[in-house]
Amino acid sequence: MSARQVILVLALGGSFALASCGTSHTPKRALTERERDSTLGKSVIPGAAGVTRALQVSDSAAAQAQRMDRSVSGQ
């Protein structure tokens, strides 16, 4: 083995050693269905505006139901 090959092997070995010492790989938090839908609604794909509108309608219905629950329970 020539000196050039030895240097190349050492350089590659050192590169692999440094690469394995990188930052810890913590698992990313999974997105909720709401977060995925919101991201989809902001995209430029066809129908994305419909997803955004559906989220708005859902929020409105949930807020109305909460108001009704409060009025029934006397809060």
C-alpha cells in the first residue's frame, strides 16, 4: 500500500469518526391532525383553501357549542 493510499484511508476513517460524533438525534414531535391540516391549508396545491375554510367552520362550530354549554350550565 502506498503512502497516498494510507493517507486516504486515514482521512476517510477520520471523517467517519467525526461524523458519528454529531449532535444527538432526538426524535421529532409528531404533528397533530390539526397541525397537518393547517400546513396543508397554507400550501399552493388545489383544494388547499377548502381545508382552511373547513378548519374555520370547525372552529366556529366548536366555539358556538362552548357558548351554548356555558349558557346551559349557568357560567
